[in-house]
Amino acid sequence: MARIAVVTDSVACLPPELVEAYGIRIVPVRIILGERIFRDGIDVTAEEVYAWQRAGIMPTSSQPSVGDFLETYRELARQAEGIVSIHVSAAMTGTYNAALLAAQMVPEVPIRVIDSQAATMAQGFLVLEAARAAERGASLDEIVARVEALRPPSASSRSWRR
């Protein structure tokens, strides 16, 4: 594992082969269909969700929990010197805030939580840039600066640093 771990949520829509190649950790969004809850990319595929939609069945979604992020961060804290966690736009969902709350509960390593101000592959491209920089040996601060420089401009840019 790179000395800086990279985390994102499943909204980033990263191809599994890139996730594996760069060791990116994906925290899944929940897909809700009636009484059933699925973890995006684990219990249900995008193709299955699209098939439901084509059939007129419209699932809803829910952000990962603080506990989901906490579990991921604690596991990575045992292996990495730092964590950069890049998430779907805070203007669209509470995922960023859930990640932020969890990061505050893991003092073992520095964690930087970044609002990508994007979604889907626009978010994914930022995550890939972070993972490539981590693979090259960039520091946590260098990775954060690179992601912040590449993300869409916003009047309310959000990044959290401890």
C-alpha cells in the first residue's frame, strides 16, 4: 500500500481495474429498493440498477454512514502514514459530512477530507490523480494541493485538515 491511502465513495464510478491497480478504497453508497438495502458495487451492480430503472423501478440512495467511514479509516490508519478522502459534492449529499465526522474520530494518522465539488467520473478523475500522486510518493499535503487545484471552482470550497 502507498504510504498515503486514497479513499472515495462509490459515486466516483471508478472502473474496478483502476481501483485495484491503485489500491483505492471505495466506501459504498446504499441503494434502496423497497425494504431492501444494497451496497453499491458490492451487493448490486450499476447494470442491475440501470435495468431496474429501464423497467420503471426507481430505487433511491443513501450516503454511507459515519460508521462506514470510521471502519475504513481505522483499518487504513494501521497501514498508511496519511489518508486523503475525496467525496461527491457536499451540495448533492451528506457524504462529505459523514466522512468528516469519521475523520475527526481517528487521531492516529492525518486525514484530509475533500469535497470534490463534482460527481461520477469528474470526481473519479480527481481520485485517480490523488492515487497516481500517492503512488509516485507525493506527500499528503502535495496530494491535497493537487486535487484542490484540479477540482471545479466554487465559492464554498471545502477541505478539512487536522
